[in-house]
Amino acid sequence: MRNFLKLKKNRSFDYKPRYYKGEGSPFKIEHKLDRYRSTAQNQRGLKNKVTTAFEDLKTEGDRNMKIRFLVIVAVLVLIFLYIIDFDLSIFYTS
């Protein structure tokens, strides 16, 4: 009866990757884009992350990238409208 009340302990293993030759720990999880942000070093807490994200949005980006993005979105919208058989005659009044 005494063993019934005790919980089993999880096993712990000391695993080290054999062929990993990178920097730091291979098990550390970080966002892929955090190292490219301007103030990624002193981000602690959700509020600081949100404020730095808004600051990054305010900075100007590459103009060619914005134009390319708008063209891709426009093409996708036109393809979607073609697929659902959108009719432009609803905008004309006769």
C-alpha cells in the first residue's frame, strides 16, 4: 500500500549530440529573427517585446520588397476572385 502512494520519478539522461559543432547549446530555443532585431539583447518580458516589435514596424524597409509583396497579394486576390467566379456586374447600375 505504501508504494501505491509514491509517484514514479522520470528518468534523466545525459545526452550530448555526437556531430554538433555549432555555437552554444543545440537545445536552446530562440526565435530565428531575434538576432536580427536592433534591440534583441535587452528584451525581457512581453511588454518590451511588443514595444520593440512596433519600433521595428515603424522603420522603413526595402521599397522593392514592398512592391513585390503588393504585386503578389494582388495576384492572389485576383486568382481567388476568379476561382469563386466573382461577377463585376453587381457594381454597374442600369
